[in-house]
Amino acid sequence: MNIIERLEKIDRRIIFILILLAVIIPLLLPIGFKIKVSEPVRIFYETIEELQPGSIVLISSEYDPSTMPEVYPMNQALARHCFAKNLKIIGMGLWPQGIPLNQASMEQAAEEYGKEYGVDYVNLGYKAGGIVVISAVSENIPTTFPQDYAGRSVEEFEVMEGVKNFDNIDLIVSLSAGDPGVRQWIMIAQGRYGKKVSGGVTAVSAPAFYPYLHAGQLRGLIGGMKGAAEYETLIKKSGTASRGMDAQSIAHGLIVLFIVLANVFFIIGKRKKA
Amino acid sequence: MLLIFLVLVKGIIFYPIDTPHDNNLAFNIGESIVEVESIAPAPPTNVVAKDKPNDAGGGIIVSWTKSADDGAGRESVIEYQIFRSTSPDEGFELIGTANKGFYRFVDSATKDGTKYFYVVKAFDGMLHSQAVMSEAVASRAQWFHTGRISMLVAVLIISFLVLWFIRKAKRGEELYIRPIAGLEAVDDAVGRATEMGKPIMYIPGILDMDDIQTIASMIILGRVARKAAEYETPLLVPCCRSIVMSAAQETVKEAYLDAGRPDSYDADKIRYLTDDQFGYAAGVDGLMIRETPGAIFYMGAFYAESLILAETGHSTGAIQIAGTAMPSQLPFFVTACDYTLIGEELFAASAYLSREPLLLGSLKGQDFGKAIFIIIIIIGVILATFGFSELAAWLTTG
Amino acid sequence: MKKQIPLIITFIAGMAMIIQYFIPHRPFSDIQQLFNTWFLIITVFAMILGLGNLLKLHTRRLQRRPSGWWYSIVLLIGFAIMFIAGMVWGIERGTPFDYLFWNVHLPMSSMMFALLAFFVASASYRAFRARTPEATLLLVSAILVMIGRVPLGNYIWDKLPLLGDWIMSYPNMAGQRAIMIGIALGVISTSLRIILGIERTYLVGK
């Protein structure tokens, strides 16, 4: 086997090592690439900016630890943005593992902005049923979630005063990594009740939501870690997503280099055989 | 002096109950706190209440035109308050509020058949506007969802086409369908695994039996299991859900019975791993590395674990055939697998593999349905380009 | 009879779900929620079957000791620890179960997901070859989108992110919609076959 054939069939462990280095080195030695904000993230940001102080945002977490690197930074940035604007947050989730993640992000932001649980935000917890839960919440939130995630009655909480159903919610944000998720919220909350719905999803599923974005059914979309980094740029609070952008840039560049080299070797090899 | 004082102060609800301002409503006089400069906000207008359409009853929609002081004029309105009574003269109770800028409220707690009157008032935090009342309205349940007529028409057309072609197939007519490389390779894949003396691995996706892709996967599993039984090749089926495991065991058992090899059936080879997505991926990867299958089938719904499974499968040297209706995962399978069934080809697989006339007929009907939709899309695009959006509006379901 | 009853149940359940979509009047409007609730209950009981299968299989492996039998010990110990931690101390914040969730389960799940970065690189290197015009188009689009969607793209050419976004918003979206329409038709056809009992392999064999 000549050198070209060897390079064409290179052991994939060498590729793994190069990718590992491409990710670790920029994390340890940041480069500081500037982040340009895309239109879907700008729309998301402006949808929150339009809300008046005291408006209620429903944040529904439909992700789990495996997609945390992409979606959790969005959750954190969103909680910070809401508290910076003195918006109230009602948290809930259609995936059980999303609840502690949503709670952690709200708690962290609450500490930074001096917000209080029960007064400025609440976490209603998880309910099984997916789209059935969304339909139930559209009709009556306290009946669907009589207690918060820790088992306390929702009637105790100031933030839940006067909140009955979608009519009392100003914006719904679904942070999702699959189904049930953004699609179901669009179907019920936007499709049936005309509520404003915004979404945060993983990078791989973001393209599937562009039709909803272009049709106006989705008010802004944050896609993947880059989207989260863009959002952090807009709210002027750097987080894990921004820090990860350097590593992602170098890793993407390296993969593109692999593809180009593989095709160069392929063409050379083809010519030699011809 | 007192009279002059009262004349100078506006927005006081010291009106007698039967003046036009209050529309014969009973409110406590001491309700409003009067300040010399306070002026009540302008009332909303055009209050209309109607039965909520296309529901199971118990809902009335109240809508109004915004107050002149909402976002304009004095900009004093902070919310609208909605009151309800069964009589136009008395007994109005506050049932809900709507933020400023809103002009719609849904009352979801009505009794069907009972007539209600609604009053909407603008509120600025201290004073209410004049009350504006709607006509009497009663809620009722509808027997047909009029917003879904287009869907009903579509379902009827496609169902008719499917049944029509099934009838044609029953009469013995030859129905041509295009070849699909992935499905033609199924037999080769099973044969190759048999020659190499290696087992076949069948991965039915990570969703439960309520997902149509998983059902389609079970159908294909039946065909693959029958082939595996005929060749006496071991078949491993790691499952992500307990119900899928039960269904897969029954499917494979029936396939072995049909093939006349009931003794070869081993229930332990169809096993449950875990519901957790990446725990399942780790478990399947481990099985692949240890068992080194000769052929791997990925049929069903997959998420991010698709490439993890497919790349590991590739590293074992197995021939891989994938089929999924998850558009986001198709690129990964196309990259890592030898053959990929794209979207509807997964649902067509059972017809292809069995060549049963009834199934082929349904496939033809489905294709004709697609042709009709293509024509409708082209017509709709042309109409929308020239500003006619009625077709698009009719096709949008509520 | 053993084969007929499941088909009858499938037909009734399928038709009920179709009818409830078009008829909002009670009792039809309650059908979807009722069936969803029944399904949830069945799923929970079915978990017992799955767990039983898992424990039975791995306990038997401990007895027979085939190759790799020690992995079964790991599984059984892990299962026991999480089960006991959850049952004895609960699952709220600060309990051992919660600690294990955040510090064991979470990093392991993230690790599995992180494998994708390596596999994308190796799969791209192996598979993205310009063998045909279509394959060339695929790899050029992949390169443009990958570079356009990271800050590095902006440094190479400031129009690259726009190009990447254009590819995602127009050709990609058109392709996704086409696939989704095809899938929807496939779903209708398959569902019709299942409801009418034409397709029965998954239920009762041939």
C-alpha cells in the first residue's frame, strides 16, 4: 500500500486524537473569536426585549444531561435575560431530567439578580403526557400543577397569583432536544391559542424548525451552542457557550481539512489507477 | 360648594345605578378611590361574546376593541377586567383579566345552554372605565370541527386511492414499483452474515410502540426474522422499551414458527437494555463489539445516538442497512451505512419485502396521493405568488 | 380468536382516534386523553417486564459465566445502588440519588454524546468523497455550512455565515419539507393498513 492509499485508509484513532487536541487546546488557551449574531437569535432576543417588566414567561425544559452542553447555556442566558428585565418566570418541563437543570439555571440567575423563589420565579416540575400536558396547561395551570417540583402548593406563591392559563402567560419558551418539545408547543400554544412561542434546540434539529420560523409560528430560534453563544453576546453576559466557540471553530475547521485532504488523496489515487 | 367640588372632579362612580354610564349595573359606591386629577380610562368598545367554535362546549370567547387609552391617548390602561352574569341587570362577577394590548378572553368555565352576559372594563390601577356589555350568548359543543375539513378531504382522498389500488391488486393486476437498493440488499445482508457465521443484529429504534416508525420496524423485523430462521442465523434484537421488547419477542417467535423452526427461537436474544438514550447506545455498542454481527439493521426512530451506533457498527465490518423517518438523522445514516431507506421507504418496506398484492396496492395508492399533493403545491405556489392565499388558508387546519 | 381479538381492538382504537380528531363533542373529545392515560399506565407496568427481563438475563449470566460476564456484575450493582438510594433517601436535591444523578449519570450521558464529535470526524473523512456529482454537492454544502456556522467562518469571509444560513433556510428546508410530506403520506398509508388489518405481521405474524 503506497502512502496515498495509507492516508486514505488512515486509522480512525489518529483522527480521534487530532480532534481531541483541537477541542482541548482552545479550551485551555482561548483564542477569542468574535461571534456574529444570526437573525433567528436576534428575533428571540427582541421577543424578550419587547416584554414589559412584570410579564410572565413560561420556560419549559425538554432536554436532559446528554444535550446539556448545547441547551443548558441557553437556559442560563434566558433566565439571566428575564431577570435583568424584571420578568417573572414559571418553569415546567415535559422531560423529567430537564427539571433540575431548569431549576439550577433559574437559581443561579436569581442569585445574580437578587430574585426570590415564589415571588419572581417558580418551578412547577414535570408531568408525564407530552402534548396532553400542554393542552391541560392551556386550560388551567394550577389544576395541572397543583404543587411545585418540591411538593409545595402553588397557591402559596406570589408569582402564581392570578395565573390561570395561557391567557396570563406573555411568552412561552421551549428549550428542547427532541419530542415532546418545541413542535408540540407550536401546535397547541401557537396554533390553537395564538400565543407567542420561542424555541431553543440542538444544532442538529434546528434546520427542521426553520419552516416554523419563516412562517412566523416561532418567534426566534436558538440553535445549538453557537446560537447560545450568540444569545450570550446579545445579553452581554459570557457563559459556557461563548467559551466553547473557540474549540468548536477549530474542531469544525479540522473536520473540513480532513474532508478536503481525503478528497485530494482520493483524486490522486484515482488518477494513479487511471 | 360640595356640588361644585363634585362637578369639577371627573371619573367618580358616584352615579346612581340607573344612569346610562353604568348600564344598570350594581357596583358599590365606595369602590373607587377619587383623586382630584384622576380620570377614568376610556372604555373598550364593540364587546362581542360568542361560543368558542370547534370545542367540546364550556367555552365562550369575549373580544373587544381596545380602549382609546390603551397604548395611545393617556396610555393609562394596565388591564381589562371581564365580568360575567346570567342576568343583564345584576350579579356580575369578575371572572378574569387580560393584559393591556390584548383584546380577547376565553371563558372556559361556562355551562352549555346557559345564557351569559359579559361586561368588559378598562382598568388603570385605580379607576374602571364605563362598563360595556355584550349580547347574551350560550356555549355549546360542536359535532364537527370545521377547521379540519381540508384534513378530512385529504384523508378521504388518500384512503380512497389506497383502497382502490388494493382492489386492483386483489383482481390480479400487475403493479409496478421502483426498485429500492436498501430493500433489495436485505436478503444479501442476511446471506452474508450466514456465510460468515456471524449473527444478525436488528435495532428497532428508541421510541415506544405508540410511534408509527416502531410499528413499521416490527413489520420489517418479522420479515428479517423469517429469513434468519430459514438460514438458521442467530438474530439479536436489543430494545430500548419494554413494550417493544414484548412485541419484538412475539414477532420473532411467530416468524420462527412460520419458517418451521420453533426450536431455534431464543427469547433471550430479544432483550431490554434501558430507556435511557445514551445508556442504550452504550449497551448496543458493547453488544456490537462483543458479538461482531455480520449484518446490522437500524429500522425505526433514532435521535442523536444514530451516528454513535452506525460508526461503531461500521468498525465491526458489518453490512449496515438503515431506515428512519427522522429527517435530522438521515445524513448520519447515509454517511455511515451501506444502504439507507429514506423516510417513506421505511413504511414501504413491508410491501417490498413481502410482495403481497394488498400491500403493493396500498403503496400505489400512497404514490398517487403524493402526485395529487404535488399538483396542489404547484397550484398553491402559483396562486400565492399572485396574491391569492385562499387555497393556503383553506388548507390550514385549526 | 387469538388472532382476531388484537385486530378488532386495533380497528376500534384506530377508528376512535380518527373520529375524535374531527368531532369535538363529548365523549369523543376525551378519547385521546383517555387512551394516552391508558398507554401511560400500560407502559409503567410494562417497565416491570423489561426490568424483570434485564435482571433475569444478567443473573443467569453470573451463573453461566460466558465471555464478558463481569459486565453483568457492574449492571446489577449499579441497579441496586440507584434503586436503594432512591427508595431509602428519596430523589430530591441533596439526596444520594441526586448526587449520583449529577456526578455519575450526567457525566456518562454527556460522554456518550461527546463521542459524536469524534465519530463525525471519522465518518466525514471516510464517506465525504467526490465520487459522483451529487456526492460533490453534498460535501461542498457540508463544508460551507460547517465553516459558516462557527465564528471562524466570519474571519475567513464575512459572507460565509450568510451563505451557510441560506443553504440551511432554502435548499435544506425544501428537502426537509419534501421528506416530511413523503413521511406523512407513508404514515397515513401504514396506519390505514394497520387499522384495517391488512398489515398484521407486527401483531399476529403472517
